[in-house]
Amino acid sequence: MQPKTLFDKIWDAHVVKQVEGGPNVVYIDRHFIHEVTSPVAFTGIENRGLKVARPAQTTATPDHNVPTIEQDKPIKDEESRFQVETLEKNCSNHGIQYYGLGSQNHGIVHVVGPEMGYTQPGMTIVCGDSHTSTHGAFGSIAFGIGTSEVEMVFTSQCIMQPKPKTMLIKVDGELSDGVTAKDIALYAIAKLTTSGGTGYFIEYAGSAVESLSMEGRMTLCNMSIECGARGGMIAPDQTTFDYVEGRPFAPKGEAWDKALAEWKELKTDSGAVYDAEFHYDAADITPMITYGTNPGMGVSVQGNIPSGTDLEGTDKISFEKSLEYMGFSAGQQMLGHPIDYVFVGSCTNGRIEDLRAFAAFVDGKKKADSVTAWIVPGSKVVEKQAQEEGLVEVLEAAGFKMREPGCSACLAMNDDKIPAGKYSVSTSNRNFEGRQGPGARTLLASPLVAAAAAITGVITDPREL
């Protein structure tokens, strides 16, 4: 039998029908929904007199539009309140599990899914959100879909998709102190560019990847979409199994033993061929930060903005336009540049491990008076853990205050917007123009780089504090 990649094994096992000369019809194991991309799809199926085919395989939580303070009160923004109320009503009408504001399991959909045990190895997972790639950390095929495809999954539990090409990104070696999964992601995207993964599904491997916790692996897979890839995945191992076991919706008893035996077979066969491969040395990766308006415009926090002299045509125009928006100049050093805001949160870095890292770094230090910091847990479960572990007290002693769960300042769809012209060191995943608010200037970085900037008020290498 011809050796297969991990992606090929899972994909082939879920193909219901091959359309001649066209896409595959692929069965979907888990469908996550939120308040922004589901309303039109619900209206679509109801106008056709249909119901959600398999509601037990759909899970909902509002995240993009929710406020991160005073969640016990009605949402002030009328449109946001309407979308959240509509999601709750639609879930009630169709028998879908809904974790709304006030639920102890509410949070960002890509944080809630794994922590509840919905996300499991070998699954196909979709959501009307590009960062569904997060769930690939468990050895699943997970990707974002459009609203019309949400409707397709509602009615059939299947989706029509062309099969992507496969890419291997292998990172071997030991990560240096202060280097995190976020830095691996920003390093790889800077190498590949934001279109380097277009048409591919990435498998991450190598000793540096295997050394990551499940939360680090989620951060890495989350960012896959930022190089244009359909998604990212990591073969499940004991770290994966230990994370999943015992979670509310994980298999139990004999079902666990059966699932575990199957999951242990989920790995790329020796001799399997990828359509593209990239190999990186972990020793070359340092704490990273972006300087431009796409995630591929990243450098070492110790580095300088490129000169751009090697660029031509539209690439040069885009580079210059990006620097003008950011208020930077070619060749400028990143270290020491003043910042105004720090945001720790989002589906990329809003997990308990991220809060632990941030709190450990600022313990015994004081936030710079010039910095406004928003520390936002990814879910109510993370919030509770942070309280129980004493992280909240550490943060408050250093001058920070933890908010309530939500997407927050990752995107300008709720109250947490960065003012125009202000610099934000953000642990989120996108730094597009206006992503955090009209005119906001976003610098993507890890929680450690964010913590260092929050303490000093300028871009700082966390290894130097």
C-alpha cells in the first residue's frame, strides 16, 4: 500500500463521494458556530423549510461581538446584542448546544471546543471562521468555511471541497529561552510570506514542535491561515491524549480505549511524499514581532525593518504603503519604539498557559503608566483557572486588570478598539489595516514580548528583563 500523509489518511476516511472532475464531498464530524457567520445560514435553511440535520454535532458560543466587561448586563451595542440574541434563538429552535453569556463554559469558540473535549484527533472540523485551523493541533483536519458552506453543513453534515495539496514544515532542535510557539509561527510566515501556503494544508513536525504543549500547538496551528494555508495539523501523541482524556465530551471507558487505539495510528507513514517541504532549525528562531500590515512582515524583536531595496513593482508599493500606515521607516530598529496598548488574548494566545506566562513575567514588576493593557481570558474556564491559581492577584499587583472572555481587541467588532494612530503590541493573529480599530497600528507578538512591552512602555526583548 502506498504510504500516506496524516492529512491524506483523515481526508480519505471522510470522503463520502468523489465528484468526477470536481471537489470531494467530505463528511464533517464537528461544526462550531458563532453569532457572526451563522444567522444568514439559519435563515437560508428555514426559508427552504429545513432543519439542522445533526444538531448534536454542532456547538455554538458567541464571541466576536461580546463585551469584555459587565457581561451580566445587556449588551449596549444594538447590532451586537441582536446578533447574540439571534444565535441563542436559532440554537434553541434547532436543538443546538449553546454556551451563551452567563454560561460557565462560554468563551471564544476555538478555546471552548478543545477545553470541552469536542475537538478530538482524526476528526474533520469546520466553522465559519478562518482560525478554525486551531483545532488541527489535535491531529484533525480543521478549516474555516463561508456562510453558504455553513448552510451546506447544517443541512447535510457534509461539505464540498477540493482536496488541498500537502506541505510539511519541520522544526528541529531546542527552542531558546523566551521563544514560544507564537515565535515559530511568525518566523515561518515571515519565511513563507502570507501567500506561501496557498493551496496547501500544513503538517507541522520535528522535535521543536513535539516539545510544545497542546496550547502551544494550538497557537501554531491557529496561525496557519496567515500564510494562506487551508489549515495546519500536528500528529497526535501522548501530549495530545493527556490533554483530551477526562474532558466533558471526550470518550469514556471502553470508548476511550477504542478511540486511543485508533488515534495512535494517526501519523504520516514512512516514505509518504508531501507536495512541498520546509525545514527550519529551532536555534535560528528568536522572539519575533511584526512591523507591517500583514503577519508575514515580521522580524526578530532585536532586528531592524528590512530596507525593501530588493522589492519591485506592486511589492515595493505595498511595502511602502504599509510602513506609512504604521509610521515606521525602512531600516528602523524595532527595540525601543514606544507603544500605547498591550492586548493579551484571542483564539491565538488567550489560554491559561498564555496568562501564566504573562503573569510570571510581570510578577514583582509594574506596568508602565503610559500603557493601557487589556488582559482577556479566552473562556470562562480560563478565567476561573486564572483566579484559582492566583494569577489575577499577580496581575493586579503589577497594575493590570483581567477582563471577561471574548475575542476582544483581536478585531474591531466589539467595544475593545485601539484608537487611531496608537501602537498596540497584540497577541492576536492579524495586523491588517484597521483590524483592531480604524487607524490602529498592530504589532503581533508572543505573550512574553507583550509582557516586556507592557512593563517598559517600549518594544523590548523579554530576554533582557
